[in-house]
Amino acid sequence: MDDTASKLQSKGRKSGEARQVRLKVRHLSVVAAARVSFLLGIAFGIVNILVTIIGWMLLDAFGSFAKVDALITSVMGTSLGFSVGSVFTLPTAIGFSLVISVLNVILFTIGGTITALLYNLSVRFTGGLLTGFTDR
């Protein structure tokens, strides 16, 4: 049995032929762009903190801090009175990474919002972004 929806769907095209739709993006919601860029900033911030933790653990496991201390001692001839390992601890690295991540979230949000505003202004001159979709 054929119903009305299948008749309308097949009307005007041959079987096996792909449907194509061309659309122009003429407006971006500034609020939606700010939300998406905020969420992307948070995701990149979490990744940044995790990479910092893993990187510090790898450097500590390989003994890189002790090797840097030994290198400084061999170049200077005497000890400086502090070790690199005691200055660059895991909480210090995480704190620095957290500050950088918060700044990145703020900059991502501002950047995404400004990009949406600039796109909305440029659409007046360019006509928008042409996109094409197909069902295949």
C-alpha cells in the first residue's frame, strides 16, 4: 500500500537518485555561540589539566628533575641551594595549569562570541555561507 508520505517523497525524482538540499547560513545566534565556545573552553581546560598531571608524573618517573639539578650543578660548579624538583611540585604545576585553563575558558568564550558577531556583520556583504546536504 502506498500512502501519501511515500508518494510525496518519491514525487519528482527517480528511484536511486540522491536528494540534495542547499542552504545558506545567514545568522548565528550569539548566545548559542557563546555557550558552545564556553563548553569547548571547559573541555580544553580539563584536557590541559590532565595533560599537565600526566606530563609531570612522567617527568618525575624518568627522574628528569634530578637530572636538571645535576646539570645545573655541573655547569655552575656549585649547588644553588634549591632543587628543581622542590620548586616544580605537582600541586604547583596543577595550580599553574588551572590558572591557564581559567584564562583559556574566558578567552574561548569571548573569541567565540566575537566570531559570531563578526560573522553576522559579514553576512550583509557576503550573503552567507552556502552549505549542501545530501541523503547519501
